[in-house]
Amino acid sequence: MGGDEQPVGRRVARWRVRRRMTQQMLADRLGKSKSWVDKVERGVRALDRYSVIQEIAEVLRVDPAVLLGTRLPSSGRAGGLDGVDGVDGLRAALARYDLTAAAVSSAELQRHVAHAWLTYQHAHYAQVVRALPELLDAARSRHATAPEGAVELLVQTYRIASAVLVKLGEADLGWLAADRAMAVAGDDPELAGTAAVAVGQALRALGRGRLALAVTVAAARRIAPRPVRDAPAGRQALCGTLLLQAALAAAEHGDTRRADELIDLTAGIATRVGGGDDPHRICFGPVAVELARVVAAIEVGDGGEAVYRHEQVVRRDDWLLLPAEYRAAYLVDAARAYLQVGDLFGAGRVLVDADGIAPAEVRCRPVARTVIAEIARGRPTVAGVARLATLVGLTR
């Protein structure tokens, strides 16, 4: 491994002391308890979420890689996603306010947006990042000159941008794109609901679970203010997706009861609407609810429950119908569950499975990098994980 072999918690303690901070001071700045900090530093509580490591690193004024005990690959990004050039181009596109792109027809723009979605769902993130600046310019120009029919396409383009930016560890920029989607959606409750899904995901990635909970619950109520069962199926599915985001946000800040209540509510919605048409590209259905149960259990630290449920849900036929991006992202989370119960081989197995489904999901995402580092640090080395560690630049 690059760097030293100390556990993450020990490095946190070392840098805390160097910054002349007490455990209570660090806890206050993180919005956590002193007990939480103490357990992290002693290794009793695992740091297996990259957003939390980022937040601690920010308070301690160090690079997250320093806490992980790794060196960054020479390209600056795991998996060689064209270095940071692609993301910088997307950042520049989001910062542009002039409309200089050539006008394209609504039908042509629709084809480009549909292709971008498919590329994202196949986890070809480098291609998505390269295509988005031009697509954003075209969608905004179309919206400015002929807004009729272009609103939805621009909202979708911002959602794709937000999703891929969150994947690549640029959650602040992802939140900006999601917020732009909300602004464009305006008073359209369904479009605003799809944008709110992106806002919730970005806020969760930023470690702002309470805000994500508030945003997604409010959006769900706006979509289906009546009893949910009386709303059209498409609105019910969107409402269910928002409530799943809310449930995960609740789990992330330790509200197990609220998370369970929200997931139980979405289970009823999923039973009614099934997993059929997906015009909003939200992948809602019964299997999505069960996957959320696993992730929620991971977030509250119940690794045993998460592993049990995981091994049941991946046997379902509808699991294989989910996009490659969705399945691989979930398996990275599932690897965290195995780490929580101390099963390095189980964690390595599902991480290698994720790499087989969608390599970029494992090789380009900071959260996956964190999991790879934790598994590779164990002894004996798990088959396949050493190769992944080398590919993402975690070894000398």
C-alpha cells in the first residue's frame, strides 16, 4: 500500500493532535459527539464513507488521501478519467451564462439527452463528462430560444451532470447542477420532483443528511398531496423514489426509526406500481426498496442485517434488470456491509463483482477507492482486490 499502514482512525488522532485540537473540539466542528470521535480514533467505529472522511479532512486541513494513507495516482483521478480536464470542462460549462451554442432541433436534442442517460446508466463516466459541456450549451440555448418542450430536456441534462459529478466526488458541483435543475423545473411538480431526487443525492454526498431529508420529503408531498395511492402510477413512483432518498438521509444521521418508517411506506408504493415503465429514469420498484433497506442498515452500522438482506436480494430476478451503474454502485455499498462484520473476503468478492459489471464505478469513484483501501489493508490479501488497488493507484 502507498503511505503508512496505520488505521484511518489513528491517522485522524495524529492529525487532530498536530492541529492542537481536543476530541471535543473536533466533535463540535463535525457536529458529532465526543464519543463518536473517540470510537473512530480507537478503531471501534469504521470510517467507510468517503463523504465523512472528506469532512474530517476539511476540518483537519489535510487531503483526504492523507487520512486514507494512500497516494493519489499521477493523473489526479482514480481510473484515469482524463485527469481533471473533463471535470474542469464541465465546471466551465456550468459557469457559462452566455448562450453561444448553435441551435439544434428538439428531436435532435432529445436523442442526445437519451444517449447521455444510456451512457451514464452503463457507467461510461468518461464519455458522459466529455459530452456534457456541449450538451448543456445546446440544451440551454434551445430552452432560451424555444422553451416549449425544452424545459424537461434541460432538467434532465442538469440531472445527468449532477449524478456524474456526485459519482466523481464533486458533490458541491453536483449540488449546483441539481439546484439549476430545480430552478428550471419551476412550478412543474413532476419535473421539480425529479430535480429534487438529484438535490437529495448531492446533499447526502455532502454529508447534509438532515437537509436532504427535508428537501425530499417536501418534494414528495408536493407530488402526491392526496393519499399516495390516488396519484397516477408515475407520480407514485417518483414519490417513492423521493421517500427512499429521505429514508437513506435519515439513516445517515442515525434516525433508524424514521428510516424504517419511510422505507415501509415506499414498499407499499412499489407493490402497487411495480417496476414497469421508467420515464423519469429513477429505477423505482420493489427491488429498489429492498436495496435501500440494505444501504440503510449499513448507514446505521447494522452490518449483520445488511449482509443477510443483501444475500437475499441479489437472488431476485429483477435485480438483473437494473442498470449496470445502479447494480455496481449498490455492490460498492454492500462491500461496506461485509467490512462492518469483518468479512474481508465477502467485501472483496462483491467489490470484484461490481468491477465486472461496471469498471468505472469501482475505479473512478472516491467512495470505492476508500473501500478498496480498507480491504487491501487486510491480511491475507483478497484475490482480485490487489489488482484493483494497483489499477486505482493505491500501491507504490
